[in-house]
Amino acid sequence: MTKYVARIIALSLCMAAMLATARPSHAIDFYEIEIYDTDTAPAGHLQLELHSNTTSTATGQLAKSQMDVYQVHETLEGTYGVVRWLEVGQYFATAKLSNGDYEYSGSRTKIHFGIPQTFEWPVQFGGNIELDYMRRAAEVNPLTLELRPIAGANYKDFRLVADFAFIDPFSGPQAHRGFQFEPSGELIYKLNRWVSPALEYYGDMGPIQPLPKVQEQQHFIVPALNFDFIPQLELNLGVGIGVTRASNGVFLKSIIGWTF
């Protein structure tokens, strides 16, 4: 037991040392504020989602430079279930840009999968691979690759999901600097058959080597509600609250989806 405790302490000290280094961070993805789970769309079914995200406030120069204050982002996502454990998707993103015009921002393509399990494991695993090709007017790093390992587990009426997104910009000011780490996750409680409260988390810790200072990273806590009125409908509403100087603000998010 002592050996495992020593390993945990050593890992914690390493993480603290990494967090103490300084380098500017990026920002969370305000076009798609969503937690990916290990399940996928049913095979042969089409799912359409509308992501609506609005930054309502940002306090401080650092937060205003990273949160796109008062911008409105609308993203339409189409997902098709290929087989029981695999889906493919396409995003079309729009935004009210800094010049005041509401314009098309770019597109994204994803492959999302869950790892099939022969036995009933306590933890489920999956992943998401995404290629983003955005307009330079809307995104400082227009071409990026995302690799997102996913883990999830159930305990009674609770569901815990963790996403570990690694972003590699191919163009823009942060290209060729290695992967950026953007963790996220949620804890869901099945209150009844109609509603499931959740506590979501979204972060952008910046380039892995070296990591920025904690106050230069973005970390948001998002109380949210998931409604399950009918099986075909997906409805998620949340309010994001920033907890660092780089994320000192509030945003509103909603996801409305329908499975055909």
C-alpha cells in the first residue's frame, strides 16, 4: 500500500511542477461545448443537434482576450450511426464575429467510437477523432486535429464521464508547438425518468510542454440539466462559470437534438 501512496505523491508533485511553468494558453471550444460519452448513435439512424453558446460576461483583460465576449455561436451537427459502436459526423459552425456580422465559421469532421466489451466491465472506454477546418476570420488556428480518449462509469443512479482531448494545430500561431490538453467531464444523476441534473467541467490547460500557470488556463464549472421527455429528443441546458483569471466570466449553452 505504501508503494502506491508514494507513486501518487510523486505524480502529484510532478503535476504541481508542470503547473508552475508559464506560457499563454488558448481557449475552450465555444462552438461545441459538449461532453462525449462512450455510446454512439444507433446503427442506421441520423441524429441532428443544434449547439447554441453565448458568452455573456468576461471580467479582466486576460478573460476578454480569450472568451470572445458577447459572441454568439450556432453549430449544426449531423451524426450517423454506422455500426453499433461507431458513428461519423459533420459540423457546420456559424458565429457573430468581431466585425458584427453573423457568418459561416467553418466545418468539422469526426469519427466517434466506443470500444466493444465482451464482459461487463465497470469502466467503458471510447474515443473521438476530429479534423477542424475553420475560417481564419473565426479561428486563430484554422486547421487542427483532435484526439480524444473517453472513459465512463456507472454507480447506482450516477454516471461519470471523462474526456481527455489533445489538440494539435496544423496552422496558425500555435502550430508545430505540440499538443494542447483540453480535459472535460461530467457527473450525471438520474433524478427521474424526465430529468437528469449534471455538473460539467471544461478546461483548456494549453500546450503540454510547458503548461501555462493555472490562472492563465481556462477552467469552467457548468451546472446543467438534461431533459428526457421522449426517447428521440435530446435537450441540454447549462451555465458556465469561469474559475481562473483567463476564464473569469459566464457563458450560456444549450444542445437540442433529434434522432431520426
